[in-house]
Amino acid sequence: MGVICHDAAHLSPMYHSRAHTIIALCAAATMFAAPAFAQILSVSGGTDAAVMDNTAQPPRDAGTEPNNPWANRPVCASMFLTSDWQLTEKQRACNWIQNGVLSTNALLGAVWSAEFSKLRDAPSERGDGFPLRFGRKFTQSAIKATGSYLGSVISREDPRRLPPFLALRTTIPPHGFFERTAHALTSNVIGYECVDPCTLETDIKKRFVLSAVLGSIASGVAGSVLTTDRPDAKDRALRGAMSAYAATFANAVFVEFKPELSAFGGRVFRMFGGR
Amino acid sequence: MRLLRGLGALILLAASSACVADRAYRGADRPNGLPNSVLNEQLQTRQFDPTQSEDPKVLEKPWPYRLTFIEFSDRGEMFDARQLDRALEEIAAAKRDAAARSSAARTLRPVVAVFVHGWKNNASDSSGNVWGFRQVLAGLSLQYSPAPIVGVYIGWRGATVSAPFLEEFTFFDRHRRSQSVAVPQMPDAFRRVMQAAKGPTYEDRSTVSVLVGHSFGGAVLETALTQGLSDEVVTARQQQRPIRWPADLIVLLNEAQEAERSYPFIDTLVANVTARPPCAAPGEERETLRPAVISISSTGDYATRAFFPAAQLLTRLFHRPSYHGPDPMGVGSATSLYFSTTAHTGALRSHLLGRADDPQILDALKQCNPAVDTTLFDNTANIHYYIVERPASKNRTPYWVMHMPPSIVPDHSTIFTPVFRQFLVTLIAQALEIGPHDRVLAPAAP
């Protein structure tokens, strides 16, 4: 699908309206394909297998061994992706598709970027309509997620920002604005892997967050490749990668202070509601 | 234009194929090929608590439990009343089993845990809440071994659309439904389940019983229980007897419901129940009382902290804040209660929950001993979490309200983390070691 979108972006001006259609449609199709992807990436049989196994439950008085349903769990369900102590390779791939390529955030981010790029009126996108801008941004986001995924595989870091095994750490969590900001910025450079058996704090190993670097490079390159027929493509690749990397730091700080920002947001909405 | 038509058609197609039907996912006596509503299952230690040990023998040890389902339609009616009968039979069988295996040296207390799922979930095996509840049951099995464990999963139509992004728009509809679905048959179903566990007058202390509701499931649970609880509190005062709580503990987790729906019950408690005595200062011995209800939300739950007030702002056009009571906690404004959930209303919060080395907890510990001390990863990292009375809180009722840190539950939906599962299981065990807050005030003057 990415290839089609990419090719569409390279069509001559004569075919631009068709290119718009293809890019926007493939972005939308990608978005709605999430459940299907999740199903494909799930364990064989997935939910249906679990259902069949459970149907075979013996009645209480049969006195037979209880059934262990674990093998039939939908490993790619969001609950397991967030709460499993360590992720398998399959779950990492699911995380890439569900929480990267096809996430609600990716969709909303693409809508926002497409709308914002109109206001910015950059030469590289001048004259393009919303559907084309949206398709381009969504594709760029998907390529960025792919770069992040590859980075996390190479550096063996856990792709989750707060993997559950961090609860094993006995060090005092950071407090105060500056300490927490420093912690957030550091967490964008140093990630974690928990090595087997992952039962002690000493099993948690530090890893360089290559995912943020590769994701940013992929984003910058994609942004430039999707608009190769426009001026300054190479410069834009570099600038795009750097701004994407800077954005990962901003996001890390945002995530760190999300509780306070949520409370502030709630107060603002209450204020609008009057007394 | 053609593009827009294409997109529109695609969205309609995706939305229609992603509808989640209003149907039962479990069948009593396996009708229509549905999976059984009573499951006899077990999980190995590594499948719910990988930190227990490095010893493979320990990690592979199975922990059995029974999981039963009772499902309700979108109109609040049971799909199949036999599901309830089967659940009651399981509870009765667990009690018989525990009694038969108890001895003079060791009394087995069967555990009955009820869970009401939240938004975007149902009773199917593809629902994450079903699996998380399984892990909680296995954790209870380990904690209370070898006592029998019965889980009752209350299913309702928490999900109407499964397509990503589109499902977010079901918030308003499911919010209202969570309050209406609880009215027709659920109160009676809960009453029968709890009476099966704790006897007709809820005085059977041989069974451990817990009710947990998450998100809109918290709203379902609270709506279904409030009337019965209020009646019991008022009756107990009239009869000058201890309150008979229907469960040992009721936990509302990241509840997505206006505080104005909880506050009238808190009013009733203030008016009829003795206030919790001041906390014991460090080094002092004093009786601690167990809460009847704990409403607890994560500070990282931006869905109920920021999005919920935003959604309420939109519906404000069609609804008015409804609380006009005496306001014993000094919230000050009915609008605040309309926009906030209970746990996010500062004036209602009674306790602090956090790691033992959290500065806020350390400050509170200077004035009070911890009410509850739970140790997580006690075989490995050994991390303490304390529940300590919040200094100067006006809420001295058996309805405890508190925030929890993102290290236990990081956001609104990710509730069944290993940390939270352990926390819940140890919280139940700890809370049961203290006596219930059940004393009523003297009779009102005529």
C-alpha cells in the first residue's frame, strides 16, 4: 500500500487528481484495515479458537483438570500489548501496526498536519488540496512508525514508553519540574530492555533509544520523497528529520507532565461550564 | 467530488462492518453453540505474575478458578436468566467445597469477585477485560490458596462499534447507557449474587466478596447498587444495628460518571454513619476501619480528568447540574460535581495512595499511620505502597476517594497491569484484616 501511495505522489501533473484520489483512499483504507491486520498478526485461531476451547469445558462435577486458556489469548489485543511484562516479536510487530501505523493518533496527527501545512503554505506543498496533504502526512507517519519499529528491533529496546517491568525499580521517582523534565528528556535517549527472567531490578538493562532516531530520519526522508517534484527536497529531508527528532523530545516532556496538563485541561472545561 | 464520495462510501462500509451486535457471547447450557457461561480454568504463575520467582516449578504452578458470565442487553435485561442461576450454583458449590475442606486448624474462605467491564468491552474472548479479570482471579487463587475462587463477569454492551477512531464517538451514547442499563434487572442480580456469597442478610463472614467496576462499568455498578446501599444505611440507623454491607469491598476504578451521582450517597453516609475516627499518629495504636466503597482514579487517566469534563461541556446544553443537597464536604458548586468524576473532585478525596518514598506520602505519614500497607513484588523488589489519610480531608465516611499514581495504572484503559493486579489482590487481603466501618449514629430526634 505504501508503494502505491509513493508512486501516486510521483505521477505527472496531468494525473494529479488521480494521485490525490489514490493517496487519500489508500490512507483511509489503511486506517480501517487495522482490525484485519490485528487479526492476521494474532495467534493462530485467535478468538475463535479460544471460544471453541472454552466450549469444551467440562461441567463442575466431572472432576477433570481445569482448562488453561492462555494459549488462545489474543496476544495482539491492546490489553496485552500494554500490560504484558515483556513483548514477543509478534507483539512488537502488532504494536508497530496498531499503535504506530494505524493508530487514532496517527490519523488525527495527519489531519492536523495537513490542515496546519495549509496555513504554513510551504512551497513544497503549495497548491495541493487537503486530501493530498492528508494522504501524504498519513503515509509519512506510517513510514516514521516503521523506522521507529526497526530502530527498536535493532537496539532491542522495549517499544513502550512505560513498560510495566519498570515497576521493579526501587529508585525514587523524580520530583519537581526540573528533575522531571530532565528525566523526560533522558528517557528519549535511554530506553530499557528487561532480560530474562526479568524478576529483579538488575534484569533491566539500559538501551539507546534508536527508535526515535530512525523514526525521525524515516519521517524526514519520507516527507522529502513524497514531494520530490518540489524544490529543496534534500534540505527538507534533513530539516524534517531534525524537527521530527525535536518533536520526540517535546512529546516525552508532554507525556511526563500529562497528569498535570490533564488536570489543567479539566479545570478549563469546568470554568467554561460556569458555576 | 468523486474522491469525497469514495471516501464517504469507504467510511460507511467500514462503520457498518464494524458494528458490535447487542447479543450474548456466552450461553448457559451451551445453547446455539455459544461458549459456556461457566468456565473451569487455571493460569500458571508466569501467566499472571512473572515476578513471583525464578524457579520454573513455581512459575509453572497452576492456579485454578471458576469464571462465570452474566450478560445484559442494551435495555438492561438479562439475555438468559440461566446464566445467573449457573453463577449462583457455582458460588454455592464453592462454599460447600470450602466448608468440606476446612479443618479446625485451617478455615478456607471462598472468594467471590464480581467485575463490571467498561467502555469498548463486552463478554467476548476478544475483550481485554475478560483476560485481565482471568489474571486477577488467578492472583486471588494464589493469595487465598487452596480456597475456591469464583469470578462473576458482568457483561453489557460497552462496545457498539469496533473500528478504530469511529469507536471514540460512541462515548456519549455509552455514557448515558451505562446509567440506564443498570436499572431494570441489575440491582436484583447483584443482590442475588451477593446474598449467595454472604447469606440472605449479608452476615456470613466465611466468604470474601469483592465488587469491581471500571470506567463506565463503575457507573453501571454504582448506579445499580446506590439505591440498595442507601436503603440499608437508613434502615440500619432506624433499627440501631451495624450496617450489613453487601460486599466486603466495592472498588470503582477510573470511574467515568459525574460526581453528582455519587454525592447523594455520600450525603446519606454523613447523615447516618459515625464519622471515621481521626487517624492514628505515628507510634500510636488505634482501630482502623475498612471502607465499604473505594473510588480510585489514576492521575494519568486523562480520559476522565480532561476529556470527561470536555464531553460534559458539550452535553451541558441539554442537561443541568442536578445536585441540590446539603454539600457536607464543601464542594461549593453543583456545576463542579457535574463536570468532574468523584475521584477527580478534590473536596471528596479522603486518602492519598503512593509509593512509600513519595514525598506527598512521606508528608502525610508525619501525621498518620498508613491505613493500608501493600507490598508489591514481595519476593523480588519488595516495593511498598501506602494508603494514608489525606490531611484535613472532610470525607470521613466509609466511601474512600483517592488518586493513584501512573506507576500503578498509567492511563484510563490500561487497568490490568501486573502492578495493578497485584495491588488489587493485596489491597483486598489487607483491607479484610481490618473491621468494617458499619456503626450508625444515634437515632434522629423525632
